[in-house]
Amino acid sequence: MTNAILPADLERALLVGRVWRENIGPAVVVVRQGQMFDITRHAPTVSALFERAGLQELLAQAQGEPLGPVAALANEAGACDGLRLLAPCDLQAVKACGVTFAVSLLERVIEERAKGDPARAADLRKEIQSRIGADLSEIRPGSDAAMQLKADLLDRGLWSQYMEVGIGPDAEVFTKSQAMSAVGHGAAVGIHPDSKWNNPEPEIVLAVNSAGVALGATLGNDVNLRDIEGRSALLLGKAKDNNASCSIGPFIRMFDQHFSIDTVRNAEVSLLIEGAEDGFELAGTSRMREISRDPLDLVKQACGPHHQYPDGFMLFLGTMFSPTKDRDAPGAGFTHHLGDRVSIGSTALGTLVNQVQRSDQLPPWTFGVRALYSNLAQRGIAFGE
């Protein structure tokens, strides 16, 4: 797993991230040819860095403080010698797209009809799949075929709010978590104590600047509380945004001649869940080519004349992975146990590893934007460019 935490082609990958430096605070880092440099004096935040003109040249040539080989942090804790990996974003808004894969669309409909009861999921899955009939992965959202299917499903009483965003013209784009709240590789992710039916959501996350330009990509876990959202879509905020319920990392890989948006379009994202207490194991793979909406179309739906993000944003692209493997009892499906180890990987991006705990039992989130301002000021670093 150590080598897999970093991109397979590390020597040619241009990576941007953040580390916590003991007795100093958060630092913006660039990784070139496998070596890590603190460039906080050039750009105090990743958000500010992504607004800089000549960004590629700056990242290639910035004379930052050497922090050694990034491989030293390529362990499950993401820490070594007074350095600890943080989520690679800071002031950016954290947005997420829902039901962008046919499989996740069906599972959302199941959650809705189950009203948060996991015991009903297996029977509902069989019923809905048999009644829908169409292969939803072949339907282009907003197309004539999609609208014809919508009319047919309405006639049969099968239409759903999730069908609307799954095959309709408008994508679901919601706020996953607050700026500065995402945790990084090696940290624990949190499950709300009220939830009894939940799962990880392995996704690729685009890093987008204030002009709406996607500059790179990373991995994320959009932790999902199926029972809470299943009771009512109006509980989306409680289902999605809790202490440590969002992990991003390990690094943002910048787009260049070796890694492009086409790499994202053709990527495979793996998921491995390993139970600490029961030896449970579940593995799966998402293929980005099966996404129903192009990643750049999702960016356009998130921002534009109708909505600006002056500090940029991180955009979760959605997942096709909805675990259904029984864990605690036949027909009960999957839910997390505390201590689960979740590994989300993709060859060009590395692997994001987190352990599952309860949100209310994790250390409170206290280092927000004001704390960052104060820390930078104490270090004599101007907050502007």
C-alpha cells in the first residue's frame, strides 16, 4: 500500500498539496520529481496559488524550502518527521455532484422508497430493476430519449426526484462541506451518530479556480448516510455535512502533458473496505467512462454567470459505487463499522486512506479561516498574493 499512496508515475507527476509542519502550521507544497517543497512564501493558500498567472511556470520553478522526498509521507498515517498531510485544498468551496452514474441513481431511488430502512433495500432493488427495464447507463441526461423515459416512468408511478437529476437536464450539485473542513489522507472520517446505514463514496474531485477552469484532480470520499437522506432529501445537509465527513487527497495532480481531463474521463477508481473488528472485506471499481455527464459539463453547471466562487471550488464528480454486499445479516446490505479502513485509489492519483469513526467522538474542527489568517500573520506571511 505504501507505494500506491502516490501516483504510479510519481517522477513525472506535478502535485500540489498541504502539510502541517510541527510548531509552524499549514504549508502549501509542490512536489516535483518526487521531491517536496514548501512554497507558502509564494502563495499562502492553495486557493491563492490557483489564481496566479503563469501557474505552471511557478510550480515548475518556485524556489521553496526543501522538505525532502514525498515518499516519506507515503504511509498509512501520511506523517513523518514533523510533517502530516492535510487535505490539499483550503479556502475553496467543497461542492459535490449526485447521481451521475446509473447504479447510484438506482440506489438513491431505493433509499427514497425504503424511507431509511435498510431491511427493505434488497426487495426494492429487484422490484425497481425489473420494472424500469431500460439500461439507464445508456440514457444521456436531457436527451429526447431521457424525456421519453421520464414520461413512461411517470405513467407507471416510478418517477423520483433522483430520476429528475439523474436523467433530466439539470445535475444535482450540492455543498458537501465548508471551506477548511475537509480532512486529508491518514485522518479519520466521521459518521453521524444517528446513522445506522451508511457507506463511503469513492470519487474523483476536480480543483477549479475562480474563472471556472479545472486545473487538476484528486480523490475524495463523500461519506454518505443512506438512512438519513433516505428519510427525506431535505435532510441532505445532515446526511452529508458533518465533522470529518469529507476527505480529499492525498495531493492535487495538476493537468499537464502527462495528465489531462481525458485521463480523468478514462480513469478507474478502486475502493477497498476492510473491517477492523469482523474481518469484513469489500472491493469494487468505478469506471469514469460510465459517468452520465461529462466532468467539464458538471463544472459548467456548478459555476458561471449564475454562480461565482471567488476562492475557487473542489467538485466531487459522483460515484457509481453503492455497496450492497451483506455484512451483518442476510438481506441487510452494507453499513460501516467503527474502525473500518477505507482505501480509494486511482493509478494516476494514488490512494486516499481513512479510518471510520463517529463524528461526535473525533477532535472538534477548530482550525478554520480565522485561525489560518492568524497563523499566517504570526509567520509574517501576507495573506494576499
